[in-house]
Amino acid sequence: MVAQAKKRELKDAQKRKKQLEDRCKLEESIGTAAQIWNQEILPNWSTMCTSRRVRDLWWQGIPPSVRGKVWSLAVGNELNITHELYNICLARAKEKWRSTAVPSTETEGFLKDVLDSSDRESSLELIKLDISRTFPQLCIFQQGGPYYDVLHSILGAYTCYRPDVGYVQGMSFIAAVLILNLDTADAFIAFANLLNKPCQMAFFRVDHSLMLTYFAAFEVFFEENLPKLFAHFKKNNLTPDIYLIDWIFTLYSKSLPLDLACRVWDVFCRDGEEFLFRTALGVLRLYQDVLTAMDFIHMAQFLTRLPDLIPPEQLFQHIAAVHMTSRNRKWAQVLQTLTEQKKSGARLSGAEALS
């Protein structure tokens, strides 16, 4: 027994040593990468950002210390939002909060009024309900936490900046990820520009027709890449909206472990909306053996609550194996074809529209 105990103790010690060595290697590689980004890439952003070397480094994950800066540069500021404009929108939000304070006993009736209201600024009150549900395990966005007011401010300011959109569930997760990587005003600028992208705007404005077009485009590549799983989903009537809506609304920040979600964001900021759907196919590819053995209920439950432990390198290997070309057409071309088909009134599936 003593010999067995010593053998087990030695094995545990070796395991701890290996984990420590791996952690040291990871920290060293992150430090080296951060140095390259800071000293070589960021000072020469416009000339280097599209180079093969930078794209390869980008795929491996951006070091946390420079992530916010890279995201800001990659997303851009087409809206030309300034820090001053953020402060103006925030001041308006605070004014609205003061003038529309609602007693808690009236909350339920108020929410109905909010949803029926044409003035989407009214959705300011919805923000308070959602903030506490944002990354609850971190405890930093809950009331009294260090980032509660910051998250509240950015979401309120955006609601006043875009009253036609208002606040929509899911936005809080996107804003929270940006807050963790950027200063407040810069986080707001990136947030507003991200949400202004066609895919995000379609989802957050609940443009049903355009959302269905995105789903149809996704299914074209789903069938192309994973025909067996696609047929299984079809047989069980599992449609993309059941799992894709939550993934797209929060840019995976609610569905994937936070560190992994940030890696997805790294490449999303570089490649745009196509990468969101490529990631979805990567997730399905990773778990296709598990999913093909499930019925509708278990598949829906699995996809709406993905495993807590997802190996990052394994997922990215599956994402890399996804081909985003169908019949010599890329994502943007497929989406455009389907959009034109829909405008002409044709009621075809994604594959039929492309034939």
C-alpha cells in the first residue's frame, strides 16, 4: 500500500510539473506575441494588417494586453463617433432614467408598454433587468460590482444614440466583452460600429426576412460541409433559428467560455459576419458524432447550452476545416443570390436558389 501511495504521489507530482511547464510556455508565447503586436504590427497597422504573417498570428489569438486596440482598429469607426458624442448620449440617457423611473410594482405593466412603444428609448428600463444576468459568474457586472455602472452607461447611451433600435436582449453581453478590453468611450464606439454591421443590424432590428435569408445561406454551407448531420437535422425538423439566434445575438459571448469567445471575436473582427457562421459550422463539426445520436429535444438542449469545457485548439481546427465556398460561390455571393431570390418572390430553399 505504501508503495502504491508513493507511486500515486510521484505521478501527481509529475502531472503538476507538466501543467506548470505548459503554463509557463503559454505565458512566454503570449508575452512574445504581445511584443510583436506592440512593436511591429500596431505601429505599422495599415501596411501590415493584411499580411500573411499577421493573419497567421491573428488566427492563433490576440494577446489580451493588445486585444482591445486590435479590435478597435479592425472594427473601425465608420460612424465617426467621438468621445464627446458618447458623453452627450449618456447625459440624455441619465435624463431619461430620471424622468421615467418606474416603481417595481409597476414593472410588469411597464414592460408591456415598452414593447408596444414606438419610442425605443423607452427600452432604457429593460437594461436594468438584463445587466444582472450578464456574466453572473464574474460578479463584476452585478449591482455594486466595479463594472455595473459602466455597462449601464454604455447600453443607455446606445439606446439614445439609436432610438430606432433601442435596447435588445443580448446587447449587454457584447458591451460587457468590450468593456473588459477597452476604455468606456472606446468600448461604446466599437459597440455602436459593431452593431451597425448588416448582420447584427438585421438581428437586433428583428428583420425577419433578412434573418431567414441568413439562415438559408448558413444551411447552404451546412449541407455542403456536413451532409450527414444536415440530413439528421432536417429529419428531426431542427431549424437554424433554434440555436443560431442566441449565438449570433451575443457573438458567442454567452454560449462559449469567455476566453474562447474572445478568440472567436478576434477572427470575427478580422473576417466579418462570415466567421460567425463558419464558427457555428465548426461547433457542429466538433460535436457531429454526439448530435447524430440525439433526437430533437436533446439536440436543441445541447446546442442551446454548449459544454462548459470546449478545447479551444480543437474547435479552431474544426473551424479551419470548414469550407466557405459552395459551387464556386463564397459567403457574400450566396447571401446576395438568396437576397435577390427573396426580392423576386421566389420561395426556394438555399440549395434550390443556387441551382
